[in-house]
Amino acid sequence: MGDRITGLILGAAVGDALGLPAEGMSANRIARRWPGALQHRFLFGRGMVSDDTEHVFFTAQSLLEAGNDVAVFRRALARRLRWWLLALPAGVGLATARSIVKLWLGWNPAKSGVWSAGNGPAMRSAVIGARFAEDETKIRAFVEASTCMTHRDPKANTGALAVALGAAAVIRGAASDDALIHTWQTLSSDEEWQRAMALLRAELARGSSVVAFSEVLSGKRKREVSGYIYRTVPVALYAWLRHRGDFRATLQEVIACGGDTDTVATIAGALAGSECGEKGIPAEWISGICEWPRSTRVLREIASRAADQNCRTPVSYVVAGVIPRNVFFLGVVLTHGFRRLIPG
């Protein structure tokens, strides 16, 4: 279990770091600009993580603090999100930002979410599924607590729960494709969700590429994955199942779709990493992450503690280093933004 949770958390971070440079780009532009093998391209051949990994980090820390108490988890996650917003993060989804402002204004964390079906809850849910892999009741309760804090649209909970239950099935060692798809289909009677799951099953049977599935799912000749949870989660789930056991291929194809590349790669990376463990993730992709104070060493320690059901101690790190790190990170992000103004 420990190696799987380590693979999940590191896989999420690797996916985030590899997908970040291409965020918001079209599939065609990604192919033209970076025709070679997937590698770190954020900072002189190294990678950094964005808000996607930070959400994984906050959730894992809050789970450690809470034990089995969902009310404690809710308060712990709300506290971490409030202070996170003050630390000048470069990327914050609009729904998440509005919800955190409501938290600062005194809203109850159970009622602070806004009506949105964005991706925030899906970023946070894989580690919940892993932590409570043997207890679906707890998974559902903790995913709902995490989701409604920022997003109230039921679609957000459906997408987040699909990711959590997928991770839980891997941790338990009971994750056949058919069983997973059947479980996901039962999560909502929403026609749009049912269509996405039916397409997932059909395209998987055909052996379609991730790009092809993304195009079919959108109903257009468009590969890019939007920030809508009913686009992002099905594409991440499909990439994972299409290339089960092959972490490199999973991320290569899902990032090639373009759009919200860091988020979809974070989710797919968490699921693929939970299945293959740290050893299945290319070592150069892990060592290529240049992060502090939330380093890969800190992420490994969080994973180790999350695997221990009796552990109630969050991991310590140099909190004072977060703002300087974020200022530096923002500078690199702006540099990438200016570079995109150049045709090509």
C-alpha cells in the first residue's frame, strides 16, 4: 500500500510538472513546438508544480490531521486553503478563489462552495480514495466534504468521486476495467455523465487513442481538454485505462490532447502512479522536479504517513519559504506567457 500511495502522490506531481508548460495550448501547437519525447520544459530542462499538486498536498495533510473525523478534515482543509490564497499562488481557479474568499468572510466550510463544475475537487480526490480504500462510506463522505467546500454543482462531486473510487480500487488490488467502468456509471444518472462513460467503454474496446477519445467526447474536431470536470475526468480515466501499467505512455498521450494539460495530467498521473508505484515512474521525471519547500522528499514523507491508518501527524516543512517560491514561480509563468506571444 505504501508504494502505491507514494506512486499516486509523486505521479500527480510529475503529471502536473510535465503538463504545466503546455497549459492552455492547442494540441497542434504542442505537437509543432515539442515534437520529441515528453520531458521537463518549464525551467531549463527542469519542472515545477502548480496548484494541482498543492491541492493534493493540502488534502493529504488534512487527512493526516483528521484521522477518521470528516468534520476535522473539513476544518483543516478550509484552514489550509485560506492561508494558501494569501501566499500568492500563481494559479487559482475562479470558483476556488471565490470559495476561499467566502471562507475568509466566515462562511461555514460545508456551505462555502459556489455553483461550478470545475476541476478543483478532482485534483484533491485521488488521495482520499487511497487513504480510505477499504471504506467506501468514508470515501464518499470525505470527497463530498472536499468538493462542496469549493464547488456545489453535483457534477463536481460525481467527477471527484470517480477519481477517488478508481484510486481506491487500485489500492485494494481489485481494479478490472469492466468493474471500474460499471462503478463510474452508477455514480450519476445525469445523461451527460452516462454518455461519457458509454463512450469511454466503447472507445476502449476499439483501442482508440486518448486524442481520439477526447475528440469524440467533445463532439467536435477538437482535442483540447477544457477545465470542465465532465471533460477532464473522463479523459484522465480513459488515458489511465488505455495505457494501464505504462506511466510514460499515459502522460505522453494525455498531455498531447492540449488544453488544461497540467490538471488532466495530474489526475491521470495520480491514477497511473498508484498502479505502478514509484518504480514505474521514469526516474528522470521525478528527479527533474525542482521544488522547495514542498519537495519530492516532503511528498514521499506525506505518502508514507498517509499509508499508516494510525498516523495523525502532518509533515513539517519550511512554511516561510512558500511566498518566495511562489514569487519566483510566477516570474517563470509570466516568461512562458510572453514566449507564447511569439508565433510558432
